[in-house]
Amino acid sequence: MPPLNALFTEHPRAVNESYWQHAKVALGFSCRLALAALAALVHAVLPCLFERTASNMIEKLHVSLSERH
């Protein structure tokens, strides 16, 4: 098993970010995914609302993530 410090720094370093930079980016993605999930949940109950919101958000997230690599 790698040293404890490496568990927090190895991946961020691999994508040229500090731990805190990576945390900020990952939390941003997490919040946007949560909002997309909420829109999909509301749409499931009331299909007339948020017809493309979740899909559009996920497409934007995909583009954003693809541009990072």
C-alpha cells in the first residue's frame, strides 16, 4: 500500500494539479451532477418540467471533462 500522503496527492499530481485544485474541480463536477440528478428526478415526477435539463448538463460536463485530458 502506498504511503498515506500518496493517497491524497498521487492522482492530482498526475493531472498537474495540487490536492486543493483537484478537490475544487472534483467538487464542482459533483455539484453539477447533483443538480442534473435533481432535474431528472423532478422530470420523472413532472415530465413537463426540465425536459432536456439533465441531458444538457451532462453533455456540457462531458465536454468539460474531455477538454481536461
